[in-house]
Amino acid sequence: MKAERNVTVSMTDANQNFAQVAYLAEHNGHVVIMKNNRPKYLVVDLDVEPQIKMTEDEKFMFVAERFLREHRAAFEALARND
């Protein structure tokens, strides 16, 4: 993304004061909302970032995490058989 710095807020802070999150996104291009100390959500100012651009590695990780999440039960069943 084009923003100079990565702005992060906790899920609690975002929940309690979304107007501040929107303000930060407007001035920084985006805000990362953390959940359980991990990046979970991305708030993007669409005037600054009309498209979300991802590297090939980021795309791969996104799809891999989704696949593992959707098929977790099958992987756990396979693991128990070993």
C-alpha cells in the first residue's frame, strides 16, 4: 500500500471508537485492526487506495489460510489416523 506507516488499533479500540479508526484511515490510507495480537481486519480509504493490491505471496497466504480454515476438520481427522 502507499501509506508511509502501518497504523494499527486493537479490536476493542476500533469497536469503541470507529470514528477514530475512519479518521486514521482517511489520513494514512489504511488501518489494521488487531484481534488477539494478530492483524485481522483492514480498513481502507477507497479514495486513497481504490484497489487492494497484494503480492503473490500475500495472495497465496490468504488462499492457504482460507483453505485450511474451511477444511480443518478433514486435516484433523487425517492427523488422528497417523
